[in-house]
Amino acid sequence: VQLQASGGGLVQAGGSLRLSCRASTRTFSDYAMGWFRQAPGKEREFVVGISRSGYSTKSADPVKGRFTISRDNAKNTVYLQMNSLKPEDTAVYFCAAKFGSAWSQVVLGYDYWGQGTQVTVSS
């Protein structure tokens, strides 16, 4: 499975961005998906996850109420809508796929990773 993330960029604080991650597999609906981020000098951290059906999601506390994950299984794509962005959201954002129904909040829980897309939020 190859994952291609896109949609990053430079945005002012308070602005919005929408990230996309397209998977090259015919069995996309077999995978739970997650978004992680990694800021310079920090470990990669869980941001949001979504079950393979899309009915269940989980957000990390720092982004709760601001970020929303969704998926379109017909398009093999998962999205991350980021609103009310803050400078501390600046990081490289990675999408990841985990075989099975439920997401994981742990990096090692995922089977495949995208290449990452840079999000920079200016103050």
C-alpha cells in the first residue's frame, strides 16, 4: 500500500487547511487510518484516527474541536480538515494505514506510512 499525502502549506494563525491522503490499494476499506505529526526535534505524535468504516474517530486533546478526520472509501482517500490553526500546529503531517477495524494512537501500530506534508502556521 502506498500513501500519498498532499495539501500542506503556509497559513496564518486562525486559518484552515485540508490535507488529503490517497491510498493505492483496492482494499482501502480494510484499513483504519490515522494522521500523525512531527515537529522539529520532537517525536512523531498521534493527531486523529478513523475506523475503516468511518463511523468512529478519535482526536488527540491538542486538536480536539479544531481538526476533523473523514474518509471516502470510494476514492481511497482520507482527509484531515484543520481549522483555527495555531503556530504550535506547525509540523510535518503523515498519514498512516493500519490493517483492521480500529485506529491506533501508537506509531508502531501502523503498517504503512505516507511521505509527509509540511504544515506551517505563522503567528
